[in-house]
Amino acid sequence: MIELTSVNQQYGGTQILWDLNLKIKKGSRTCIMGRNGVGKTTLLKSIMGLLPISSGSLIINDVDVVKKGVETRPEIGVGYVPQGRDIFPQLTVEENLKLSLNCKRQKSKTIPDHIFTLFPVLKEMLHRRGGDLSGGQQQQLAIGRALVLNPDILILDEPNEGIQPNIVQLIRDVLLKLNKEHGMTIVLVEQKLPFARAVGEEFHLMEKGNVIASGEMVELTDELVSKYLSV
């Protein structure tokens, strides 16, 4: 479903990703983990086409996208929830959600009802501006906007950053539901170990721009946590 082979990525003269290899299986729930500054967000942005890959191969849904821009990702079934949410604060909740209806993949011109089933608060606040919502409500909006695309793969960058505990639980339940009931592939960068263990089936640990350990979540030992995650 997603396969990176010998991927290198540079910001100007600084290299962030180093000969990175990563494979994410269809229908999996995968957590990408590591301390701050190891390249996790850069990895997601490279997958999404927001940052150019200097060298290497990137295959998503059997499509070679290494030279394709971010606008191609929705067309091949990838939804993205960036760190910081990046909603449009001056647009209403409804307008934010409808932006995703412009994708060719989405045949309907109305917001799917299941978005409001997953996040009832969005229906209640449909005509409020995005900037007037709380952080937790904005995160629900950001996830809902990605789901309007009807993606096969949902990629999330620290979806629980600055979010109150009850919304963290809601996001956990939504991600599990999307995966188990709809077969959606879930990929997330997550710093909170309890959430990662609750949602993830598989993990990939990053250090210095590369993946240095991978396995099933039950194989994420205290030794690995101490070595690569503890501050």
C-alpha cells in the first residue's frame, strides 16, 4: 500500500531522511514513533508530496508518486491530517468540509452523512467559523475534512497534540472504527505511548532520519522505549 525504498530527503543543504526503507501494509494500523527532530513529520510530508524526495522510490496504491505533487494524493486515495490541523479559520465548518468535495475521487457534491455520525459536533457547528472552534473541535474538523475524500489511507501527524482527554478517546475510537469496519489503512505519527499502543498494530521507530526498528506493537519493549522514545 505504501512502500519507500532508499529514500533521501534534504532541506536545502541539510539532509533529513537517509536511505529510508519503509513498508506499510494495506488495512494496517501503523504508528511512526521517535523523539522530536528525528524526521517523522518530514517523512509524512515526503509521502504526501509536500516535500520533494531527493532520491529513492515511493509507491502508494501501486502508483509511483516519487515525482508527483501533493495534488495527486487525494486522487489515489490518501487523506492527510497535518500537525497543527491547518483548517481555514475564516471559513465555516461546512465550507471547510466542502473543500474536499472538489476532489475527482469524490463523486458526490454533498458532505457524507457518516462524517456527522463520527463527529456529531461538526453538524451542530456547521455554520460557525473554523477559527471559533476549540482545539479539539478543530481536530475533528481536520479529520472530517480528510474523510470527505473517501480515502483508502488516512495519514495523521500527532492528532492528539493539545487535545483534551475526552476528544483523544473519541479520535481513538474513530480510527479503530474506520480500520476495523471499513478496512481503512491508518498511518499516524504519535508521541503518546498509551494512545499508540491502543490504536497501533505495528510500529516503526525512527532515529536520525531512518527507521531503526519495526514490528508488531506487542514487540515494542521497554528497552526500545527507553532507548528511542524516553526523554
